[in-house]
Amino acid sequence: MKISYNWLKDFIDIDLSVEQTANLLTNSGLEVENVEFYESIKGGLKGLIVGEVIEKKKHPNADKLSLTKVDIGNGTMLSIVCGAPNVDAGQKVIVATVGTTLHPVSGEPFTIKKSKIRGEISEGMICAEDEIGVGYSHDGIIVLPQDTPAGMPAADIFKVYTDYVLEIGLTPNRADAMSHWGVSRDLKAVIHHKLNTDLTLQLPDTTSFKTDNNDFVIDIEVENQEACPRYCGLTITGVQVKESPQWLKNRLQAIGVRPINNIVDATNYVLHELGQPLHAFDADKIAGKKVIVKTVKEGTSFVTLDGIERKLSSKDLMICDAEKPMTIAGVFGGLNSGVSENTVNIFLESAYFNPVWIRKTAKRHGLSTDASFRFERGIDPNITVYALKRAALLIQEIAGGKVSMDIKDTHPSPFPAFKVAFSPRRAQQLIGKTIEENTMESILSDLEIKIEKQNECWNLEVPPYRVDVQREADVVEEILRIYGFNEIETPEKFAFTPGLHDKFDKNKIENTISDLLSSNGFMQIMNNSLTNRKYYDYVDNQYIVKILNPISSELSIMRQNLLFGALESISANLKRQKKNLKFYAFG
């Protein structure tokens, strides 16, 4: 999961370096596997400046080339050979000086060198859009407004957005941390304990939300309340579907999400901001102005957003209108119900679906989406209305429109907290170290766990978004995460009974081989014993050991050799610019 450092600071006012932040998160159980510097334009336009073409004349040895004199400010004049048909004297242009590395839209980066082109010296390059990554046009060079000063950095014109992206290796149990808001909650707790600084979390303000009219009301009916405990919705009329503003595209692109249009981007933004998946329907395509949450007959045909016709199971929860299914609930949208460039009115959905239902449906159809990834692990059932208001206000800001029905909520009362009995004394025995009770209390309070003390027993109320904290041992783990596993000292002595091994010692042989290979520059790798079925397409099914309930389609069978795991390790390292690779593995 990718987390934007800039986005994180919207929730928590931290004055830490990105490295410090990454270390704090890793020590609290949210392991930061990689920190990447992000630029909205690759290379950040470094070395590119504004120049003025002072002189242009025909190249004596080439019909399609021109010789130019370009002033790049401070009286510096460059001789540049240019092949663009639209270059002319008096123009303000983008110049790549000698030594500048360009990152074109397609192809590999290249560095500008002083060279001779058909016998004439060229001390730079006058650039087109695609050559510097700001567009796709190659019809000619970029021509800037006349009042643009020579010598001005190109980065100041195109407003390069920079950020740091933290890639977190999220464990399946941490559904609460699958958003910037969730990560900021953990960061606040660990900063309070480790740095003794009590920061305040800041959620986006939704107090300005209001219903403008009730001109477009969609009825909501939930037939299967086990699969859908909560469903909320509203309509917004008069929206204008268009490209999203640059700030929104920058945020999404930084974490690897492709912008589509302002409505879809707004729902994706709230998903990654708060962890609540949303879906926007074209309200005019909802037959009977009614949304029904139900299952359909076994074998019903349904075409999903990717254009594939799928046969539905009677156990697939569907979002339907009065006539037909519209989406696979919590998993994937339908081809004919979503927002398009012609959409004017939308119905916005925010729901809490049963994780088991969503997980089984996603596995059944071999689908994995940002929404199903969260729903199948369990989201916060109490945030649905807030997220709906947040998304509605964001859509109104970037697409216009009026909220044209009151929010309908099928479960308006809050979902109860989990009750856990906790003994500080028993926790200390499990931890193996005495941690002061006031420290435990402070950590639990920072994690939004309410405490009611009754003698030596604490009755805890755990927020419903913490689906992984159901037992006393889970609470102990939470305390340890924030307190720090590294703060628990390793005992100086271990009691054990040595044994005599006269038989063949497999471990000793492996260790001897490992020592030999490692001393010669090899690194040992240990890969998952589960692997992807596609690696063994050449093997008959009778020889394949399949997993009945695989975690994902990429881990659906038992491996038959070590080759493909090793190749995956090589691929992962090459993607991170690690090229001198020598691996070995046992299996």
C-alpha cells in the first residue's frame, strides 16, 4: 500500500523527516518497505530553462534543420541546431542545456551533450512537449508567452509537484490502516509515546454539507441485511463530468492511481483518504429510481466494467435497480451503470458489506480491486455517512451540482464497540517485562480504546474498525506495537538441553553449503511455498496441488520447484535497480 507523505500531513501536523516517519511506522508494525521520491514530471525538469531565440537561419548542410542563437539569460548565448518546423526568431522556448538529462514520454532518458550536427556546433536542445514529459505533442517545439523571462527555470512554469511515497507492507489483519487516515492514527500514537508529543488529528470538515433540494430521490431497499448491514446514498444533480484539477491528479498519481474523471477521481480520493470505498452511478440509468441490494438467480449474466460477461452465483451480492443488476457489490462496477462524460446526475453509494460475502465473491470471479481489498478485510462501519458527506462536498467543489435528496441510511444507529476484558498483570506476564499501568493506559487511549477499571481488571471498548483486536492477547500486541518490540530485552541466559546427533545432520550440511556460497558473494533467498498456477501451465492438473481457499490467484498452488520464486526475487531486485545478483535457495 502506498502512502503519500504530503497527504499524511493533512491529518497530522508533523515536523519530522520522511526517514524518521518511516522508522516510527515500521517500529509500530506498519513496515515501510520502500521510500520513493515522486515528481509529477519525471526528472523534475532539472536543467531546463527559458530561452529567447535571437536569430534563426537555414542550416547550410541540411534542408530541414535550422541554426539558432538562443539567449538563456545573463547574457549567455547558445548556438543550437533545431529541427522543429515552427522555430523562429523572437520566440520564448524551453532549452535543455549541455549536461541536462531529459525524460521523454516514451523511450529511455538521455543526456544532452555538446555536439556537431551536420558540421555545425549545437550547445543544447530546444524542446517539444513529449521530449521533456509535459505532454504528448511532437508537432513542434513549445512556444511560451512573450512575457516569460529568459533564464527562468522550466519547473517554475509547469509547477512540478513533489512528494515522498511510503510503501507499506500491510499485513492482512490491519484493515484499519488501509488509508492515510488510518496510518495517521497509528503515527499519532507512536509519536506521543516515543517523542512525548501529543498531536491532534485533523479530519476534513464536513459541517458545510447540506441538502439543497429533494428533486431527485432514489429509494433504497436492502433485501439481504446479513450481506449488507449498512447502505447509505444520496444524489447530486447538475454535475459536470470533466478532467480533475491538477492537485487531485497529483495526489492520486503519486500513489499509483490513474485519474479518470472528476467524479470517479473524487470517490477514489476518499477511498485512499479515509478507507471507505464509494461508488458513483449515473442516476438517470437507475430504472424505477430504486436501488435494491440483493442476490440474483444462479447463472445470471452480467457484464462488468472491463467488458467481460460473467455468470453470477446466487451467493453474489448485487446492487440492482428495479429491472436489472448494476454492480457486483463491493467488488466491481457494471459496464452500463457508471459515470460517463454525458452524466449529469449521480447517485453516490457508501456502504458497509459483510467481509465474508465480499471475499467469497471476489475469489469466485478472480477479481481484486481497491474496494474489495478493503471490504473483505473489514472497514469502519461507522464512517459511511461521514465519508459520503466528504465525497459529496468534494464533488460539488470540482464538478458543481446540488445535493438533491436527504442522505438515506439503512442503519442510522452506531455499530457497537468490541468488549474485551484485560488484565495489566497478565499482560506483563505475556510480555515478559514490567510496563507501568499508566503507560499501558496512555497507549490504549491513544489507540482510541476506552477503559473502564474494575480493580485488577480493565473492561475495554475497542472501536469497531479494529476488527483484529478481539482478545486480551490482541490488546497486548497493540500495547507492544506502540511501546516498541525492540524495547523488550533479550534474556542473557537460555536454558536448554543439548542433544547428540550421530545421524545424518541435514541442517549441518545446509549450513556448510550456505557458508561456502555466502563467502563467494551469493545471497540466500526464501520464497513462499505457494505460487502462481500460470507458472506451471505445462504441468497436467493431476500433478498440481491446489489450495482450496487461496489468499489470491497468485498464490493458488504449491510450488514444484524453486525456479519461479528465484525469478520473482530477481525481478523485484531489478525493478529497484539492484543488478549484481547472485542467489541460492534450499527447498
